[in-house]
Amino acid sequence: MTQNTARLATAESDDAEFGPLLSRASILIVDDEPGIRNFLMRTIGPRVKSIDEAADVKAASAMLDARHYDVVILDNVMPGKNGVDWLAEQRAIGFFSDAILMTAYADLETAIQALRAGAVDFVLKPFRSNQILNAIARCLDRRKLQRENYVLRHELMAASEHILLRDRMIGHSAIIVQLREMIARVAPLPTSVLICGESGTGKEVTARSIHTLSDRAGKSFVPVNCAAIPQEMIEAELFGHVKGAFTGAQGARDGLFMHAQGGTLFLDEIGELPMATQSKLLRALEERKVRPVGSEREASVDLRFIFATNADLEQRMAEGRFRPDLFYRINVMRIDMPPLRDRGEDVIELAELFISKLSSQIGMPPVPLTDAVRREFLAYSWPGNVRELRNLVERSLILGQFPKTLSDQPAPKLTHGETLEDIERRHILDVLEAVGGNRSEAARVLGVSRKTIERKLAAWGS
């Protein structure tokens, strides 16, 4: 048996016994006894991606400053400072790993102190090799489940509007065929992507398609609507925070950057980020490190970044509302999304999909697309794009018929001297008037959050 064959057989055996995460893990061993360190290096080293050792907590602190470890295996009794005290200190300044405490004393007090300090497992000395390997595997599985659960909850809240089109670029028009070709070329590359287009044109669908076709497809896709997060909370949401970083921060929490580790972070409505957060984002993009709120230490991140906007970022730069250095950093590969009015027969294909899916989802019978309705759909300009089409189909299913004409819902037209902001303001106010001032219903019709409506009305003094 060759050396490579033996290594492959060992890896397959470890995957079966300890799980597939072990071979991709990075480990730090902290112990003042050379014999224990040597035993752990020989036992764990061949089975993981990388492993380092430190003879004391001072050296360990420097290593944590320099790089990220998935698991830290820590002796409790060491000269100068015990493991529990050191771990508690590290949690206060930013500790982004899971910790396994090694101890020769199985008393309840030590166990309680270890858990309070943030250890997630501990092993008793002396221990066998499979005990420590199982402890590492438990830590890795626990962290993976935590991130998957958090991302799933976040995604269910953030992507409910896109549930019918997720990972699918519907249509056969020439412009959509070209878009698919562009996605296929961009997806395998590590390059950041900026997706531009009107609201409702499918920017998140495109982002998901890029992720699905990339080498990160097996990892998390984390969508973030930058406009939907209160400005005072956005840094903590993105970068995380340590315990006590601000009022109400009763415990440390990883941010969305950390939850997207290894996968793709999709920052929608990037133009809505506050200037201070833009500066922090630029640093994260350039150095691939983030500093949680209140932390003294940065955490390394491995991410694919995709950005989206329906705003004119060049105009925002001119107005001093968007950093030029951030714009040039994210505007490497740009994809412009076509509005629905330029996609021809795609509107019929999308309408048929929405009828089929929504009718079963809301428990209403399908409504036929007559020739007259098809002509109306093809002639209409769809200012709200795919999102407006979806909402129209849903309303029509509830009412049992499509409207005879869409001409009473004209697209906002530009008059002399009006800006895009003026059109947006007029359109939102018109929708509010049409729904009797019901802000929740207006938000649903427009395909935005109620907070967005309230924020814009406050800005307009309405």
C-alpha cells in the first residue's frame, strides 16, 4: 500500500468514525507539558487540516491574534494562569473558537467554572486518543449546527419574497440567455460581484445562482438586506459583538460574516449602509478580517461577496453618501439586471409559474391566462417588475379573476426636473393612497418592508 493510499484510507476511516468536518479543522493545543503536546500533535495532527501548539497562554494569545482556530484544546493547570481564567479573559476581548478544557480533577466546581468561562467540552486526564477526537468532533458538529440554524432562521425571514424563484432564472428571452451565460462565467471565480437593477428584477435570484454554480455551493448563502436593519444595530448584526459591548448585549454573538464562513455573503441594498459601516466593510473586504463590536481582536473570514443595489451609486458618491474607495472595491464585476418590460414573453412564463405555485400555497383555484390578459401583460410596463407581477397574481387568485386592464396602474413617468427620488416618493404615496393609508399593505404591494416605508415617510415629513 502506497503512502497516499494509506493516508486516503485513514481519512475515510476518520470520516466514518469522527465525521467529515475533522479533516478540514484547524486546532490549537495549549499545554505546558511537552509530553501531552507531543501526544496530541501525533494523535490529532494527521487527521486535521492544520494544528499548532503553545507552551503557555501568552504564546497562545499571540497565535489567536494572528489566525483563526476552529477548536482550542486547553490545559487548566498551567504556571502563571490557569486555563479557565485565561479563557474568561479571551472571551471578553474576542474569542472565536470552541474550547475543550483538559483537567485532571473531575470536581463539580471545575466543571461549572469551565462552562461559565465558555468551554464547550472538557476531558479528564489521562485520556485515550478516541476521547479527544470525539470531543473535537462534537465541537465541530455543534458549531456547524449553530451556524446552519441561525442562517436558516435569518434566510426564512429575509428571503420570503423570493421563495418561488429561489435559485432559478426563469425565462427564455435573449437578454435572460445572455444573463445566464454571464452568471456561468462569473460563478467559478472568487471575484466580488455587484448586481444593479430596479427593485424586483431578481437581484437575489441572480446572487443565489452565482452561489449555486460556485465551489462554495455546499456552504451557506447568507442574504442581508442592509436597508431593513436599524442603523444603530447594523454593525453588530454584520460583525457580531462581545458580551457587554452595548446595553442589552448579555452574551457574545457571532455576526452574519461569521455565519457565512466558507460560503457567500449577499449584501442587498448596499447603498443604504451608513458611512461608518461602509468604512468597516471596506476594511473587511481588503483584509478578510472583521472586528466584532467591543472586541479587541479581529476574526479571519473566508467569504465570497456579492452586492446588490437599485440606487445610483455614482450619484451617491457625488453627493457624499457613498465612499468612492468602497465603490471601486466592489465594482469589479458588474451585472445589470433587465427590467421585466424588456423581457418579452418571459412575463407570461413567470405568470404561469406564479399561478401554479401560489394557487396551491394559498389554497385558491388557478385563474386562466386568457388571450386578453396575455396581451395586457405584454403591453404593460411593470414598474415593480417581477415582484409586482407576483403580487398581482396573488391578488387575482384571491379575487378569482385578473383585472380587465392594467392601464389604471401606469408606471410612474418622469416629468421635467424630477429626480428618481421624486418618482419613488410619488409612487409610494400613490400606493399608500390606493390602500387607504395602510402602511403594511402598501409595503406588501411594493415588495418592501414596513420599516422601509416608515423610514421614507419620516424623511419626507409625511
